[in-house]
Amino acid sequence: MMIEKEAEKILEEFSKALEKVPELEETHYIVDNLNRTRADKKQKHDPKRILRNAPVDEEGNIIVERGEWTQ
């Protein structure tokens, strides 16, 4: 079939292209700063800032989604 011939041609061209790729040693990391972490610190929580985007009703009550019990 024509598709099989085209597929074989593509594979042959690909394998020829791979022969031109030089063999190198594996490199896992290209930078020296591995596993950089930041110091843990407590963040300030401002309830007013947290709740300012919460949806409220006409009476000022926060609207939340009611969860359903599942088994």
C-alpha cells in the first residue's frame, strides 16, 4: 500500500537523521542550584481581606455552598 511505503520512507529518513546526532554524556541538571527552598514563615491572615470577596446576601450573611452527605 502507499501508506506503508510512505511510512517506511519516513522511518528511513528519520534513522538517517539520527545517525548525524552526536552521542553525548547524559546531563541531568544544567544548573548548580538544586533543591532550592525558602524558609518557612508564618503568614499574617487578615479576616477582612479574606472575606471581602465572599458572596453575601442582603442581610450581610456569607453565602456558602451546602454540602451533601455521601456514603
